[in-house]
Amino acid sequence: MLKVIGHRGAGGLAPENTIAAIQAGLAAGADEIEIDLHFTLDGVPVLSHDAYIMSCDGSRLRIRDHHYATLRKHTPDLATLHEAVKVINHAKPLLIEIKRGEPVVALIECLQNYFTQGYRPADFAVLSFDQTILRILHRDLPEVPLVVNEPWSGIRARRQADELSTKRINMNARWLWRGFLRAMNRRGYQIAAYTINQPRATRRFEPYIYGVITDYPDRFKTTAKPNQQLP
């Protein structure tokens, strides 16, 4: 079946990268939940797409330059990775996009700690646009699924995926075309397209696409069709 991946939890149903968005994605039946990750000055992994949050007076606070408690005062719904993992509670895989420049070793330590608590590598996947980050994860946690994020180049995406021994790739839907998807599907690659918010937009990709990354997983769970690997 076509995988429906909640983008930033379910950013169209609740404020993105919040616990409310994750809960909305789960309630909508998303097959996987994707979130963005940054680390605060005191090493707390928090959910945010941007490297900064807005303060109460409208100025920008860079996440890495402030303690979590300070940031939470300005953004009460600023969620931590721990809160997200607790809410999902093994129900669906959590896709963690770690941003460029973030301390990958800190994420590795977080994941290792979850494994001591009974979580499995399959409960997570880590994705990034930064191949260096993914290389370190592949070296230190080879059992954790990795996903290559690629904005437009299918050639580069395949090369990077092969280097990491992964078949999963997320690509911008704008640059996907049926012939490419068919060829990649035949070779076992699993490509998810971002960001698609209208089910009809997937018709030109079927049946060769693995999944859709969407702000509105509820729209797809009523219309998703089987994803078959055709000759």
C-alpha cells in the first residue's frame, strides 16, 4: 500500500512539529510520522523546522544559543523528542530529520538510550539532507534505517543511498517523473514524494511510488491505492 507520512506530524491539521500535530497525524491514520530536529544550548532535542523560534517581542532566538527552558517560555508548545517518542509509543515509525549542522553524536546517544528502554531500531528512521550526518549514523548505528533527502537529483540520490546501504529516498515531487520512478522501483528503491497535499497529485506517480509526505494524512487514508511493483 502507498505509505502516508505525516509531514511535521500533520502540519495542516495542527501547528507543525508539535505534540498536537503528532496526535493529529496518528488520529488521521498516518503510516509514519516525520518531524524536524534541532538541539538547544543545553542539549535538549526539540522539534522545529527552523533553526530559530520567535520570541514574545518578535525577535528571533536561535535554538542552539538558548536553553530549553528559555525557549519554552516563548513557545509553550515547543516539543522535545522525548515527548514525541512517548506520544507515539511504538504505534508508528518516527522519522527524524536532523538538520545540517546539528550534533549527530547527540542524536546517536538519544537513540541508544531509547534502545535500552525497549525501543527497536525499526521504531525510528533518520533522514537528512546532509550526507555526512547520515554517514556517521550508518557507521555508529548501522541497524537504524536511514533515508536520503534529495531536492532534485535522482542520480545523486541513488549514489548517496547506495553509499549508506539504504533503499529509502525522499524527493521533491516537483522533480519526479514516471520513467525515473519506474526504473528506481524495479531496482528496489523506495521513493517518497514531498510535499503532496492533494491525493489526485499522486496519480502520475502510481504505482511506482513508495509513499507521500503530506500535511494532510487524513485526505490520503481514504483514497490511497495499492502500490504494486510491476515488471
